[in-house]
Amino acid sequence: MTMLHANAAAPGIAQEAARPLDYFDLLKPRVMSLVVFTAAVGMIGAYVQGGSLPIGLAIISLLAISIGAGASGALNMWWDADIDAVMERTATRPIPRGAVPGPEAAAFGLVLSALSVALLALSSNYLAAGLLAFTIFFYAVIYSMWLKRATPQNIVIGGAAGALPPVVAWAAVAGETPWQAWALFAIIFLWTPPHFWALALRRSSDYERVGVPMMPNVEGEAATRRQIFAYSLLLAAFAVAVQPFGLGGPLYLGVAILTGVHFVRLAYRLLRAPSGDAKSAMRLFGFSILYLFGLFAALLVEGLYALARQPHL
């Protein structure tokens, strides 16, 4: 198993003329859209709990958080350009295909990082800005530069970066991070391993080829399936258990129960499926996206309804 080195030049790649869309692709727009969505739910939750940030500044703060997420993506692509060029899923990213030079991508990510943190500090408060700076650092340095190539627990620990946006957004509106904000963090944190490991089961040969110690390659398919099932049970139970304590209302509870049961059912089917059954893995991967969207959409609808019943807002 050969470990590639970050920023090693990918041979045989001709340099193309960079387009604006190539720089946009560096921001990982699909990941950014998830960040914006979960952050917006955090903001609405903060307003329901009494947050007072003017709506115009809240929109600017949400923009800052999305820019920070994009900056993290650009820095990740810069650092992982060597393995991205080898993996089938990532070979067409801007740096591997020669559309954007690595140093330009790094500079782009660093400039956007500084811009996003400064913008959030000006539009909201230093707590939110500090949390955003930590999130970018954690994803770009702790996860991308260290954990990803060092341990099969990379996605578990590194998942904290993807789980922080609703906490950052809550802090931006309220100037504090109550337990509800950290409950949103925990849902995304627990969701990340079964979501990503299901995909890793399908793409294990890619990770094996570049020497990234993903769970299926290190612990084996059977152990990965057991851990996916364990995390799925924990996630589904936690998402339901927090509702009686004040996270969400009846709509959220109904969605959490119904989708949680199906999530666990798919994880169990994957656990019991024959070895090498990629369909079961991808079925769980696909539904996991709908599951997280359903939970946060329910919270968003309930939050907006609660705000609509407060005329002074």
C-alpha cells in the first residue's frame, strides 16, 4: 500500500486556463450547501431562544460561515491534490486536472479563510468568529493534514469540523452556545461515520490505492459494517431522545422516529448482507443524506413557525 505525499506533482497533467467555475469548484459547493442549511437551522433556533442579531447582519454572518466552509474545502483540495489525482471519485477536481495550480488554490483558501473570520467578527461577535476560525483550522490542518492519512478514525474525529457550523451560527445570533446548539453538533457528528463509511465500503479500492487508512481497508468490511450499525443505533436514539428536553417539537419528533427506524433498518440490512454487497452500502449512503435533511428541515419549519407567532420579530 503506497502512501502518497501531499502536494506531490501529478505527472502528465497539462495546465488548463482556469475559469471562475473552477475556483467555485474548489469550495466544494455540495458540502457548502449542507453547511449553509445546517447553519441556517442553528440561526433560527437561536432566534427562537431569544437571539437579537438584526436580520441583515444575520444574512452577512451566514455568508461568512459559507465562505469559511468553502475556504476549508479549497485548502483540503490543495493538500490532497496528490491522492485526488489517483482516486476515481476525485480525479476531475480542479487541481488534479490542471485547471488551478496548487499554490493558487492554497492562496485562495487562505485569503477566504481570513476574509470569512473577519467578516463574521464584524457582523456578529468574536465568539462566533473564533469558532469559525477553529472550524477551518480543524478541517484543514487536524483532519486533512494529519488525521486523514494517520488513522482509520479519521472521519470520526474529523467529523467535528462538519458538525460545528450550526454552533457557529447559533453563537453569531445569540452570543452563546447553549446545549441545543451542541445537540445539533452531536447529530451531525454521529451521522458522519455511518454516512461516510457506507461510501467508503463502495470506494475502498480507491482508498487502498492511495494509502489512506479508511475503516474498510484497515479493519475490514465486516468490522466496518458493525461500526456503521452501532453508530446508526446511537444516532437514531439520540435524535429522538433530545426532543423531550426542548430540541424540536412534534414534527421533528415524528420525522426523527420514522426516518430513524428506516435508517437503522438499512444499517441492519447492510450488516447482514453478503460480503461485497455494494448496493446495500449505497442504499444506506443515499438515505443518510435524506435523513439528515429531514431532521434539520423539520427543525427549520418549526423554528420559522415559532418566529411567525412572535409579531415583534
